[in-house]
Amino acid sequence: MKISQIGDAVVSSATFAGIGLVVFALAFFLMVKVTPFSIRKEIEEDHNTALAVIMAGVIIGISLIISAAIGG
């Protein structure tokens, strides 16, 4: 692998990482806005473990979808 190919790979990886983070942030923001209650209050103050597990599953699912879309 040549130096120019490494540079191209780094730029490409950084670009896809940035796009993935933006898409993930938009999906998370949409998820927070759609719920009729405060996710922060439910998890932090009321210690709603079930909601935390569901949110973790959704976050992992979104991350896998973004990863598959970027990876082709």
C-alpha cells in the first residue's frame, strides 16, 4: 500500500465516520422527540431499567444499520 492510498483511506474513513455520526445524531434526536415522555427523567430519576435497555437496543440497531450502509 502506498502513502497516497493510505491518505485516501484515512480521508474516506473520516468522511464516512462523520456522515455516520450525523445520521446517528439525527435518528437519536428523532427518537427523543417522538416519545411522549422525558427519556432523561425516566432513566436518571425514576431508574427505569426497561426503558434504558430498549433505548440501548435501538441505539445498537441504528448503529448496525449505519455500519452496513457505509460498508456496502
